[in-house]
Amino acid sequence: MEYLLEGFIKAVQLIIEGDDQTWSAVSATLTVSGYSMGASLIIGIPLGFFLGYFSFPGKTKIRLIVDTMLSLPTVFIGLLVYAFLSRRGPLGDFGLLFTLPGVAIGQTILALPIVIALCATAVEAMDRHLRITLISLGASRSQLVLTSLWEVRYGIFAAALTAYGRVMTEVGISMMVGGNIKWYTRTITTAIVLETGKGMFAMGIALGLILIAIAFVVNLSVSFARKK
Amino acid sequence: MKERPIYQVKQLVHRYWQEPVLQVEDLSISQNSIVGLVGPNGSGKSTLLKMLAFIEKPTSGTVFFEGKPVEPFSDTVRFQVTFLTQTPYLMKRTVFRNIKYGLQLRGDTDNIKKKVYESLALVGLSGESFAHRKWYELSGGEAQRVALAARLILKPKVLLLDEPTANVDVDSSRLIREASLRAREKWGTTLVIASHDLEWLSGVCDNIIYLFRGRLSGNRKTNIIFGPFTPLPGGFYEKNLSKGQGLVVPRPPHENAAAVIDPEKIHVFSKEDLTPSTGKYLRGIITRLVLEKETGNIAASVLIGSFEFCANLSHKQSRYSVLYPGEEVILSYDPGDIDWR
């Protein structure tokens, strides 16, 4: 058990002293999760709102598909994106395999169902009197949508946080699509896998602690925003 | 020249799941008037208000506003008509931001603090102690008054109120009624009010519209008695009202038919009066006597079991009979005068 304790001490040293390899992995993680979260929120919030707000034929079927996609295994997404982005694949010409944007595509596929499903649930739970109130106060269609979204902002925050947690901590997509290339596509999670494989527990634990610290800062900011 | 009505409803039919819930062939509402909407639950009052507020589009038919056909979100009415629902909805923000929302949509943000405080004062709330409160820091009556203030600040041309005093305490109810009436005094607002408070409506309304099963049912209160009706010997049927007392009616035309008796066709006698010689009788207790502003008639509400009958007192009766709430009276009616709906 001693190596675990040594690992923690080493981790603190690495964080305090600053290690180029560690910070490269942190930077790759933040960049790729930034891309994928941006894309999944831009696409997912309107779709989630639409799915939760309107009634249309086939809504239950779409909801079932979205809910099923919540359980997509990351390695399976990784495999599909790899197949599409590889030289022989339909999107091979874009040269996105083993790049951060390539990983971001896979992570967007992972986050999108979470954002859509949780936003739709938040919108469905919205008080039906809100619509009448906003129209009767003079809201246009776009003002109605924007104010309704603002009213369910806590539900949307929760959706974004859940998706962010999943994107930051996945390994399958980053490993398969990114290839774990040092200084380039190595993220915190793929680095942990590599370092643990090499028996470098201290580095692995250091990276794990940083990942938790980032999650803590993100949650803290959201909770501060909620109080405001 | 006669003033153009603010609303005209023509051949309106609205359905939910194919089921017609509102059918209004022709209805006009005059500018600056106060109109009451009365009817049992499910009679279509709220649906009619939603149509007048242009929140929902009728399945067929047209609602004209100041002579022009209007649809939801139309710029013609968006900033002129406002609607207060029975259960107030406050947005998840402070009272101040709730009230200023409508003005913000109109781009009218000058002196906003003064305007918000004034509209709070109209509903009897102090801006100093309420403006900064969050939406969840209010009682039911306060929330309803804040919701009304959010409408009054808009100085609307039309204010539609759905049971505004149904779920609030006596004080809030009084303040809501006063504030709504002040809107007409101050800005000439047309008011359409759905309420069960017939006493209030009779006192303030220029016109009362009665609704029953989604259809207009005249401008006078009527008595509607729902089944089941049990058969009596001799071809008549009876609705049991209280122990030993029943309303005798002719044979209902179908299973779901409701019996209707015009208040004019029910006569009220004090026990000291001469007993009437024809028709059927019921014994009951006077609960209210209300003067109808429009007609000058006195309407008596008479409780029999749990059912409250309404009868119009003739001028002769009003003058010579000494009737007062709490007095036991006799109602006489002729089963032949009963209609079916």
C-alpha cells in the first residue's frame, strides 16, 4: 500500500512544481471538452427544448431513441468515429483522425443525448401557465422561447454539468480517435491509462487529482451563477 | 354613431381532442365596458378568455379586435390585451423583475422603478418591502396581486381576469377587485372577468354573459340542474335535492340532459304570504338578495339541500314582501316551464 501514499505525495509535488507533460494533457483535455461541450450545447439545447415543449407525431419514439443513446459505450462511439474518419472512411479526406477536433466529434456524440434528454425533461416539467403568462405580457414567439429557456436555466445547467462530467472523464473515444499522441492528443484520462500501464502510479494519481479539481472548479462556478 | 365594439367573435368553435369545448356564434364586447363571465366549471369560461387574449387560435371562426381579425402573436394586440390566470405564475426572478418584464418587452424602460412601485401600490403592496423579494417569498394572495401589478403597469386596453379572487384571502380579494376597477377609471380599460362571485359581478358589470357546456346561455343567470333524474309514476321524473324534497321535471330527452329553469319562472313566497294554488312547491332558505345593476331586478338565492336556486323577485314582490336572508320561503314552479340542454 505504500506506493499509493508515495503516489499522492508525488502528485502534490508534480502539481506544485508544474510538469510540462501534465499541463499538456490538461490543456488537451480542456480544449477538446470545450469544443465538444460548445457543439453539444448549441445543437442540444434547441433540440431538447423542441422535444420537451412541442407535441408531434413520433415524439415518444424519438424520446426512446435519445434515452437509449444515453447508454452508448464510449469505445463504440470511438469505433464508429474512427471508421468514419480513417483514410478509407467517408470523412477520411478531412484528415481528422488522431486530432483533437476528431476526438471532439466523438465526445459531441457522447454529450448530445445527455443535453437533449435532460433539457427536454426540464422543459416538460415547466409550468404550463408560463406560456400563457408570457404571451399575455406581450412576448413574441422568440421572446417566448428565450424567456422559457431562462426559466428552466437550472435544469439546463444540470444537463450541461452532467454532460461535461461524462465528456471529461471518458477514455474510449480519446484513446481510439485521438491515439494518445504525446504533446498533441494525450488527454488526462488517456495519460492516466498510459502511466498506470507503465507502473507510474504517482503521475496517474496526480492527473486523477487534477481532473477532480477541474470538475470542482466548474461545479463551483455553476453553483455561484445559480446563487446570483 | 354607435361605438365600434372592441371584440367581435364570429362563428367560433374550439375543440380539444375533437371534442367541442366552446361554440360561440356571435358575441360583441363594447369598449370600456366591464363584462362578467359566469358558468359552472368546464363551461368554457377559461377557453373563451384564452381566445379573447389571443393565446390560442380557435379551431374555426374569428375573433375581431377593433374590427380587425386577429391571431395569436399579432402585433395589433400583443401590447394591448393582457390576461391574468386563476393560478398566478411568477417567473423565477424578483418581484421587481417580474413586474417590469412586460414594459421591457415594450422597450419602455424610463422611470422603471417609479412605475413598478406605483403598480405595486395599486394592488396594496409596498415597493420598499416587496420589490426585492424572490418569487417564492410571497403568499398566494401576494403572488396574485404581484401578477395583477405586472399587468396593470402595462396600462392595458383590455384586462381579462380568470377567477381573480378564487384562491385568495378576503383582503387580497378586495384589493384585487378595487385595483381591477381602477384600471377602467384611470385608463378606460375594458374588463372581462370570469368569476363565481355573482354578487360582485352583478354590482360592477355592464353586462354578464352566462356560459353552459361551451355555449352562450343568455345574459341572465339561470338554474341548471344536472341528472340523474329518477322516474316517478305518471311519466314525470325527479331530481332528489334534499331529504323528502325533489324537483319534478318532465321526461329528460337524453341521458346527459340538464334541466334548465328560468329564474323568472320561479316564484318566491314568504310563509306568511298566501300559498300559491298551482304548480309544484319546494321549501328553502334565502341565502342572498342581490340587486342586478343592469335590470334593477332583485335576484334571490334560495338554498335547498346543497343546491342554490336563483329566482327573480317581481317588482310587486320586492315592494310588498318582507324577505330577508335566513328566512324560510316557499318556491313554486311549473314543471312545464322546464327546458332541457
